[in-house]
Amino acid sequence: MPPLTPFVLSFNNLIYSVKVNQKLSFPFCGKDSSLGSSDTSGMKVLLNDISGEAREGEIMAVLGASGSGKSTLIDALADRIAKESLKGSVTLNGEVLESRLLKVISAYVMQDDLLFPMLTVEETLMFSADFRLPRSLSKSKKKARVQALIDQLGLRNAANTVIGDEGHRGVSGGERRRVSIGIDIVHDPILLFLDEPTSGLDSTSAFMVVKVLQRIAQRGSIVIMSVHQPSYRILTLLDRLIFLSHGQTVYAGSPGSLPEFFSQFGHPIPENENRTEFALDLIRELEEAPEGTKTLVEFNKSWQVMKNPKNKNFNASKLSLKDAISASISRGKLVSGAPNNSSLTSSVPTFANPLWIEMMVISKRSLLNAKRMPELFGIRLGAVLVTGIILATVFYHLDNSPRGAQERLGFFAFAMSTTYYTCAESIPAFLQERYIFMRETAYNAYRRSSYVLAHSLISIPSLVVLSIAFAATTFWAVRLDGGFSGFCFFFFTILSAFWAGSSFVTFLSGVVSHVMLGFTIVVAILAYFLLFSGFFISRDRIPSFWLWFHYISLVKYPYEAALQNEFHDPTKCFVRGVQMFDTTPLAAVPISLKLNMLKSISNTLGMNITGNTCVVTGADILRQQGITDISKWNCLWITIAWGFFFRILFYFALLFGSKNKRS
């Protein structure tokens, strides 16, 4: 067996700039939003000639004030900045890291704890193991890995406690942070990047988190983290420090060298003062001075030359990087997608598992989380039932009179639009899952297509229940036509509308990042869909320049399908003889006078119209509404197709909107 080569991540002369007018906003990762200083070319320098190294078994911490470039440096090392924008080099054991390989051997822990609230700690880690560990690893070995990880994270007492959220009591903040770390290190990565893992935690919880990171490093990993202002106890756990100011290095070295460094700089650290607090306070004072931190930056450069005259030849081993990784795996290191006996000299698999396994795990996790939050589906079902009951009582037992025919049109328009509006209630849940998806796909836990397919499949059972509830509540109470076959078609029409509406809302959740903005957009667009559906104004009367909106209206097709299902019988009459006056100002005229008017109309038209003559059939109503060009079954299929179309758009929204990289 070849000697174990210690891993060393080196970065040299990293430079990263963006245009001044470019908006730096990273809603999923908690990034610095305004960094660095501007040069004369209109560029803002976020990283300015940063160099250093991080070693296996050690924790390297990046420190600095807000806007100093901490998160930017972490992103640069983690390959979360487009290569064409980042100058300089990042190597592991002297070899440039391919993006594909880096995703397999590394993990990135975001600042926010994005977890399913109703899963226990053990379940959360187990699902992560199912995603990140290869299928070649047995279920028992995956469970053993999770149990070892629980002990490593110090979560044994909370293993069976749910994560929790605002409405459900769960684990503490420090435990949540450790779970967030655990799900990203379940495959025991060689490189671990963390963006301010102690942010928002009390001193004890923060110390426990860094203590866990120390244990992870001691197991053979390189740990690189950003931290705002560590306590003295946390400082004792850190091995290397890099202080940044406006994207420049003002100190790089061990915590123990801080007193000597600042003493030689002319600002000795008082004996009883926290070293990092003193350093950060001094850096802030210098930043406010006219010359800024230029003198400290120059002193650090001379200090580095004095302490490290030449770079050490750390990569004395003749092993290539991939052979070194394979040797590490053979000694028990678990790497996603690589069985223990495999060699990484062959092509590295992008994902640990095939698509169908990913779909199974995603579906199982979502269903388990939803099962423990029945109130979410209960609210949707309650809204559908209440709406159905209201419609059933308002439109109870409609007759075949002219007024009954008109009221049927109103019932169908309101019923179809309601199916879409009730889907909007699921926007918050979709957005919560979207953030989790962003974190998990950043390092190829699963395919985006797996998520979209699984998300689509598990939504169908709930939509079937909602459709049955609404159809059964309204169909017979309103006395719609068609008997059992008519009911079945009405049910499928409602189901297709729910499917299209759910897909539409899901797509919007992949585009819009805020709940209130999502609600606003959904309500506005659905109002336009209803306006152009053909109920308020028939197709023939819609202005030609708005006619295209009529054909993309999601309400149009289920509405027309339901109307054709109701008025399909050519023998069924809705207006007979004198009933033609019921919806006119002549409605109050005595019946004898109406009969006389019918005779006059008959003489004028040259046809016999009596009080019982059928004047308007169902087919006439369909023609009046402009519903003659598409059959009811085609309307049904088009509605279903809209649902698939928005699911495909959802996939592309996730594909192009979740790169997790700065440009």
C-alpha cells in the first residue's frame, strides 16, 4: 500500500473583480453584498492577490469585517466563481482541481440551515446518506456511517428529535447547525468549506460547532471556514488564520504568531486581550485612516517572505492526485459515487446513484415530511370543500330555464378558476423546498430531473383527493347533466385543472424567490386567465390584439371542456317559447301578451313558434360562447399538456437558475 499523502490545498494570486454596477446578491448563500474597493477602470476588486494554503488535519479560518471578502474567498476556493472571472490558481497537492472531481471530494455548508422541519436528525442524515453514498454500499453500512456521524457531531441525545420550525418545537440552534454540517459531510469529504458556521449562535453552541469541525479535520479533511469574530476558546481550535481587509491579506499564519506579528508591526497585543478582537479592531481603525491598511498589507508581505523564504515542497510523494484520493478511500474515506475499492484514475461519476433511486429517495423524504404536517394538506382540502359547499348551495338544483343556463356558465367559470387559486396556497412549501434543493444540488447530491419527476409524481395523489372532494360536493347538488359518465368527465376536468394549476405554481416557485411576490404574480395572472377565458367576453368579441391571451388562458380549456360536457345533448332545451323574454325587460309582461308577440314573430319569420317551441338548445349556448372549435376531450388533453409544459419550464428554471456560482 502506498504511503498516505497528506492533502494540501494551495491558492496563489487570486484576483476577482466585478463591474461596479453589477448587483452582488446571493439570496441562497448569504454572501457579501458589497466588497472591496473600486479601481479607475470602473471595476470593484473583491479579491486582490490572495495566496495561502490549507492542510489536511487543520482548520483554516478566514476573518475580517463585513465586506472584507471572506465569503468571496471561500467561494473562490470552492469553485463557486466562474473560472473566466477568477484569476490565479487553486491546486490540491500541486494539481489543478477539475470542477467535476472537486464536487465529489468536497462539501460546502451554507450559512443558513435549510432542512425539512418534520424529519428527525437521524432521518435527515440517513436521507443524505442515501443521496451521497453509492448504491454499491449496503444499507447496513450506510446506517453505520450515519450512526458514527451522529456521535461525531455530538447529536446522540437529539437523534430522534425533529428538526422543527416556527410552528413545531425541535432541536436547538447549535444542533441545527451541526445537522446542516452533517448532511454535507456524510460522504466524509476531503475538502470542507463553511460560510460562517457560527453565525447566530451563542458562544457555547459556536464552540461546539467548531469542536465538531476540529474532529472532522482530524479524520483527514481540510476544513476552511469564514468566521466574523471568534471567541478565545474557538481561537484555540483553529490552526491557520487569514485576515482580510477590502479583499487584501493583512495577516496569514497561525493564531500563536499573532502577538509576534503585531508586536513587530508596532502594535503589541495586550496580555489579557482577545487576539482576534484586537486584530480586527486595529484593522478597522486602519481602514478609516487616509492610507487605509496599505502599511499592514505591505508588512504582511515582508513578514511572509521572512517566515517562509521558499514554498515548502509539500508534495514530495510521487502519487498523482487521483491516486492519492484512491489511497485515502482505501483507508476508509467515503467519497460520493466511488466504492471503497475503486480508483479515481478512471472517470469520476457525476452522481452517486441512478435516476430512479434518486426519485425514490426524494419521494420518500417529501411524503414523510408531509405526513407529519397534515395541516398543510388539510388546509387545502378544507378550502376546496368549503368552496364546493358554497357553490353547491348557491347553485343548488339548477333548472333548464334560461336563467339556469346562465347560472351554469357562472358556476363553471368560478369552479375552474377556484381550482387554480387554491393551488397558490402551496407556494410557501414549494419555496422552502426550493432552497433545500439549491443546497443539495450544488454538489450533485441528485439530478435536477430526478427532483422534478419525483415532485410531479408525489403531487398526483393529493390532487386526486382534492378533485374527488370538489366534484362529489358540487356535481349532483348543482344537478349537472350526464349522469355517472358526466360525473367522471367532470372529475377528470377538475383533476386536469388542478394539475395545470399546481404545475404553474411550481414553475413560479422556481422563478420567484419571495412568498408575497409569488402570491401577487399568481393572483394577477390567474385574474387575466379568467378574464380571457371566454366567460366575461366571448372569443368572437375579444380584440384581435388580445386574442393570443385567450388561447394561452389556463382557465379556457377546462372551462370549455366542462361546458361541452354539460351542454352536449342536442335534444335538451333551455329556452322554450315565451321563456325567450325572461332575460329581457319584457319579463314582467303578462303571458297572453307574450303569446301575441310570439305570433307576430312567427308571422314575420314565416315559422310557427308556440309557447313550447324549443328556441335555444345546448348547442346554441356553446355557439353563443364561441365554443365550437375544440372538442371536450381535446380541451382535457390540452389542459393536461399545459401541466407538463410548466413542469418542463420548472426544470429549466432550476437548471439555469441554480448554478450556485458567481459570474
